[in-house]
Amino acid sequence: MSRSLEALAKATEQRRKQAESAVEKALRQARASQQTVSVASIARAAGGSIDFIYRHPTLRPQVEYLRRSRRNATPTDAAHDPGSQAAASVLVRRLTQQLATDRRKHREEVTQLRAALEAAHGELLVLRRKLDARGI
């Protein structure tokens, strides 16, 4: 990978992390306050985009859980809610799916690498036999 692509990837990752931390901070502030919560209000408070929250696999469920709990609970119940079990279960499911996908990809890569190694060993054996036949 060229330096410019590495720098671009690094900058993109840093912007994503900053946006995630800003949204998480906005969520903490929203949990502490009694105001109405929506994806748009969290994005506005974080200084980010609505699309970022909607596409994020862990932040969106947290925002939706907080929004639903505000709609269904009394203000005192919402103030004492330290986390979101629904968001956590969605997070666990998505991370489990991601792990399964990664494991499958890694197994396929290992299978391909083993096949390539076996082929290389076979070629080496053939070359050694040719050298031995020539007396070298």
C-alpha cells in the first residue's frame, strides 16, 4: 500500500473514532438530561451526521433504545437507566455475526495458503529429484 493510501486510511480511521466518541458523549449527556431524544438531536449535539449514526452498528441501537425508553418511561426511570440492554444484545449479535464472518474468511485463507504450500512443496520435490537424477 502506498504512503498516501496509508495516510488516507489512517486519517479516515481517526475521523471515525472522533465521530464515535462525540456521539457517545452526546448519548451520555442525553441520558443525564430529560430532553426528547432522536437520531437527529444526538447527531446535532455530536456535531456529526445523521447518516453516520444510522449506519453505525452499535450507536444506532443505543440511540433508538434511549429514544424508546424516554417515550415509555417516566423521567425518573430514564435518569436511573445506566445502560441499554437492548442495544447491548444487538451489539452482541452483530459482533457475533462479524466474528463468524471473520472466522469463515480466515479458514478459507488458511485453506488456500495450505494448498499453495503443498503445491510449492511438490514443485520443490520434483526439482530435487531432477537434480538428483543429474547427479548434482
